[in-house]
Amino acid sequence: MKTQRKQSQSTRQKLYRQIITVLLLIQTILIGVNAENRLQQGDSTIEVLMWMINQCIPVLKQASNLQEKQKKSLLPKHRRSEDK
């Protein structure tokens, strides 16, 4: 019973990570599209590049946090006395 619960939690967590990853990719693509629009509207390349960097920092932080959570979930856990 406990292993089924752990497997379903693991499957759910994997699905959530995949969804978050796809959303971060979409966010990054939209930043690029918006940057292209800004260039076409006449903004300078340097301004657009600075804007893109400022937009991408939160995305990189979210991706890093996701990676850290994934690493923590893959680490072996110590067995508690009640699990034995």
C-alpha cells in the first residue's frame, strides 16, 4: 500500500515538473517574440537585450529551483523506524 502511494506521488511530481518545464519554455519563447516585436518597433538592440536579460532572470531562478527540488527528490532518504 505504501509503495503504491509513493509511486503515485512520484508520478504526480514528475508530471508537475514536466508541466512547469513546458511553461518555463513557453515563457522564454514569449520573451523572445516580445523582444523581436520591440526591435521591429524601433527600440535599440542594447535596450532590448537589457530588457530580455531582466525578463530571463526570474525564469532562470525558477528553473534552478526546479532542478534543486528534483535533485532533493532523487537523494536517498533515511528509513524511519515506522517504515521498517
